[in-house]
Amino acid sequence: MTQSRFTPAIGRCDILIRNALVIDGSGAEPRHADIAVREGRIAAIGHLSGWLADDTIDATGRVLAPGFIDVHTHDDTNVIRTPEMFPKLSQGVTTVVVGNCGISAAPVSLKGDPPDPMNLLGKSEAFSYPTFARYVEAVNAAQPSINVAALVGHTALRNNHMDDLGRAASESEIAGMREQLREALEHGALGLSTGLAYGNAINAPTEEVLALAEPLAEFGGLYATHLRSEFADILNAMDEAFTIGKHARVPVVISHLKCAGVENWGRSSEVLKALEAAGQHQHVGCDCYPYTASSSTLDLKQVTSDYDIQVTWSEPHPEQGGKMLKQIAAEWNVDLHAAAARLMPAGAVYHCMSDDDVNRILSHPATVVGSDGLPNDPLPHPRLWGAFPRVLGYYSREQKLFSMAVAVQKMTGLSAQRFGLHERGFVREGYWADLVLFDADTVRDAASFTDPMQPAHGIDAVWVNGKLAYDGHEKKATSARAGRFLARRMLEAQAAAE
């Protein structure tokens, strides 16, 4: 972290952050340094005593890190409809990856209401991007406060080309999906995502995904998947994912890796061994959110009395939002499945994981952090507002699961490398100045399951592309909205695929 020999002893910059404890995103130990920002990029790192700046910040006693990269989001339409993106910005996130779990806002042409789980992204009027290029244009026109990178969803493509999502796609339908995927890749999409556990994709055979994924390698793309099962059949589902990645010659990212269901608790060692075994022959990794509860649409297959299920919204019965499913069933004098069926379509939080499994998966070297937050949920899982400060405060500082440097690496540098986000994720000279300043002693999540819409504590400031986007002292966004669409760069991905 010493001053580069190419850095002049005296310089001029837009922002000078002095006396920070810099955690650079690489996993290296923190070091004290000054950071100069000029024209949106990091101009110099070192002891910059002679430098002059338009704005100087004294960061004594604070950590300066790369802005956090949320690799697993469903912010596809929100970055356009609510471009301030306060739930993410207020926890230090400067880049989101959208299009996960097989659902994306583009390319999409609806025939009616969005099919489940695409309805998590909004109502039909939120889907107005029949091509990926149109989506990129809309993001840049909206000028969100954070950067946006995007996957293309398998279920979204199926919606565009199939009259019945409960069956396998035909050869001609796959050809149409491949053509749309190729267009998206040409315009900077990161790759393909699937959500094979969901009802509108579960009948897609492996062969359908194998054929669809074939264009990815040409563009340096990746394959991200919500596995076909996160319950008892998880190892077979992982094997399917690895087979698809190997066939397409691209890296595989397993989304929100978990051991779901009481009968599955304790299997995380077995699951991670399978990940490591596959990693001997191909590039694989996973993301994880730092909670023992999941959240999605209400699914009859997941209804059980083994753990608590909180209903977050219901179209036919909105008054039941916020209640436990067992409470609703008791009030209606019906069993859990009958109550769930009456509530649907609906959303739910499933308290379906064990602490030991989450700890083991989150701490694994192959794991990066994603929130998987649902911004359109009226009672969202607290991960939407608190995932990244929770990693820093609860898991690193309090539980000592890993060092603060490793925590930051899992949320920045490793994420940028895995998803091909060029010149992001590290505090390095010449890189874009996506930065977060926080108090390592007080940073923590404030959002809870009963009161989830709470900004985190201990986040002092957030810069996006060199512009101050969040003032943590006032706990409000600034007027600057400097985010942009980030097209995938092929450098890291090509090396990974070879």
C-alpha cells in the first residue's frame, strides 16, 4: 500500500481521503493510507501529504474498502423505477447483479401477467424491455445511484417462446431462446441464470439447459443457478449444474447455496466437499446470504410444520401479510397446506436453515456474498437492507467467523473477479472509485424480520464512480446518481473457461 513510484509527490485531485485504514478487497491485511480520487477513478494510494483536493475527508479511525458488490439481487426493475436504490446504497453496496434465479426483466415479452416467480420483479407494466439492448438503455437513462450488471433468466426466455411452461422446450423454442441470449451477451450480459426449482422451470430437462448454455463461452459468460433442489436431492442438483458448466465450458456459480429443510441440516460439509471436488476440474463457486431464513413466493412444496413460515404478502388476502402461516391456519381452522393454497399467490420467509450450515458455507473460500433481497415485497426479508453490514458486524466482528479483510474480500474483490467486473472490487490505482467508509467497531445491520426497512449502522459514506452517493451521518442519499450499466469484460471469464 506504499506510494507508487509513478505517483507524483504533489498532485491535484477531486477527493482526498486521509488517514484511512484501507482494506483493499484482495484479502490482504489492512494498511493505513491516503486515497486520491480524480475524474471518477483512484488516482493515487499512499502517504499523499503534498496533495491538494477540492474535498478532503479525515478518515481517522475508519475503514475504507471497495464498494460492496451484491452478486445476487432481484433489483432488475427497481434500478429503473426507484433509481435512488436506498436499501442497497445505505449498506455500502455500489454494484448489483440482477437477473438471478432464472428471472430477469429483459429480454421479456409478456402475454399477460408475469408468471411465477417473475412476479417478484413487479407487475406486468414493469416489463417493457423486449430486447436486452433496450434494458441497457433504460438503466443508463434512469441514472441509478449504483452500478448494474445483469444475467439473463432462463424462465424469462421460456416465457418469451413457449405457450406452456410446464413442459420441455422444443428444438425451435430453444433456438429462439438461444438467439435472444446471444443478443444479450453481445450487449454485455454476464451470462445465463436458471431457477430450476420453480414450477415454471422444473420441467425443463437438463438437455434444454445444455443446449441453451452453448453460446456462453464465446462471450466469456458464466452459468449461475438456483439449483433444482436445495433439499434432500441437493447433490444430484449440484452434479447437474457442474455438467452444464462443463458442457458449455464456462464457470458455474451456485446461487444462495444452502442446506434447506430440517432433514437436510448438518449436510453442509458434504455439500462443500462436492463443490471442492468439482473445482478440481472446472471453475465453480457459490454465493450465500448471511441469514438462516430464505424468502421467495409461497410454495406448497415447501409448506411444513418443521419450521416457521412467515407470510409477507398475499394477493387475495393482503391483511394476512406479516403473520405466521400456522397462525393464519389456526384462525381459519384449516391445515397449513389449505391455508397456503388460499393465500396464493403470496410471498413467504422460510426459517429453514441451521446456523452451523450457514456458518460453514459462508466461511468457505469459494463463497461470495449476495443479499437475494426482494425489493418489491411489502414486508421484505431483512437481507434487503442489512446483508453486507451483517457480514461485517455479526459474522466477522462478533462471531469471528473470518477476519474483516476476508469479509471485505467476499463482498468485493472475489465477487468482481468471478463476475468479470473490470476495474471494480479493489482499492487500486486506476480502478473506478466505488468506495465505502465505515466504522469497524459499530457497523451492523439494523433491519429485522418484524421491522426490516432500516438502514444499517456504521456506514459513514459511499462513493460511486467517484461521486459521494450516501451520507451516513445524515443517513440519506445525496443528489448524485453516478451509477451505470456494467457490461461484462471477457478477460477473467475467458481465462476461467480455458
